Amino acid sequence: MRPKTPIAIAANARPQALASIKRFFDEHMDDSIGDLKATLVLDYLLVELGPLIYNQALAEAGSYMGERAAELPDVLQQPEFPYWPAEREKPKGKR
């Protein structure tokens, strides 16, 4: 019994993926394969390599988000007490 596919692709993308696999075999493997073999190859790739690709994508997204989060104080911080700019302050005691 094959393991359940942990990574799923959209139903409308599946025919394109199968067509791509069949074309790859036609052009690079000197062998034509049908729908059944293409489906088996696709399912194998999703089960075997899908988690590796998914985990790498998560690591890269986490790294990217961490970098963006580190920039938040610089990007979002607002000046405090902006009503009286420092260069325009009057000396104490004078009005």
C-alpha cells in the first residue's frame, strides 16, 4: 500500500503535470508513457520529494519573514513628541 500523498496539487493543475511528465519521458527518456505511468510518477514525486521541497520552501519563507520582521522597527517606528520639533523649541520661561 502506498503512503498517502502529503503534498497535494490543485485538481486543475494535475492534467498539466501529467502532460509535462509524459512530454519529459518522450523528449528525454526515449520512451513514451501513458496516463497510468505518468500518474504513478507524479504520485511518487509528491510522496517522496514533495515534503523535501515543501520544507525547504517553509525554511526560505521563514527566513524571509524573519528578515522583514527585523526591519519593522525601522520602517514603522514613529517619532515621539512630534508637535514641537527640536530645532523650533523655545527656551524655558519665554512665551
